[in-house]
Amino acid sequence: MSSYRQHLYHIVFRTKDSSLTIKQDHANDLYAYITGIIKHKKSHLYRINGIENHLHILTDINPSLAPIDFVRDIKVSTSLWMKSSNFFPAFKGWAVGYGSFTCSYRDLDRLIDYVKNQQEHHRKVTFEEEYRKLLMEYGIIPDDKYFP
């Protein structure tokens, strides 16, 4: 008998101090770099997108990897690459924390659309408002000390 699995995660992390340092004219270069990291980890990327101060990654994580290590590796690798690439001269690093939420495969299309439409979404909602709402939707009580 074969083993089957689906480990769908919605991962969100922001720039240090929520600085607007992910310039959109090179965002696709960053997304391609992250796509390579995810493929190297034998995981599957469904969608990646973001705005100047944060990213959303919708991915199936290889079950041999701990999500905390997966996110750490992406943040460390991209931080080094962004600082050396000259595409993101103001980038100082990623914030320490992140959000990682398990998702139902039944919600995949809705989640892909949500991640895909980040630019439109953030014309009306700040990152802090969005993140607080996400935490509450996933049953997590936000700690006010992390929200200005």
C-alpha cells in the first residue's frame, strides 16, 4: 500500500520593521528565487505573492521537513540573496516571526486567489489588519505587543 499525504501551508512573513523594501519591479526575481528553494526542498509551490512589506507563500511542504526549518531556510537564503543582489538596496532583513497556517485542500482555489490578489487586497487593508484577521481566522489570539 502506498502512503498519501497533503500538507498545505499558508506562510506569511514580513520585512524587518515592516519596511517597504520589497520593490515590486524586482519582486518576480525574488519569487523565482524562492520557487527554486522550495523545489530544492522537494516541496510544491502553489502560489507566491506579496507587497512591499510582506510575502504570502502557499505551498505543500515535504513531510520530511519541519515547517519551522522550511521557513527559516527561505528567510535566511533570501535575506542573503536580497542583500547581495542590488535589486533591494534598502532591504535590512526579515522580521523574526512568521505565520504558518495549515489549510484544507478544499480551500486551495480560494487561497490561490487570495495570494494572487495581494496588490488589490492591500489597497484597502494594511498588513497589520490583514495579519490580525488571519490569526483570528486560524484560531490564534493576536498578541497586541506585536501590533502598533
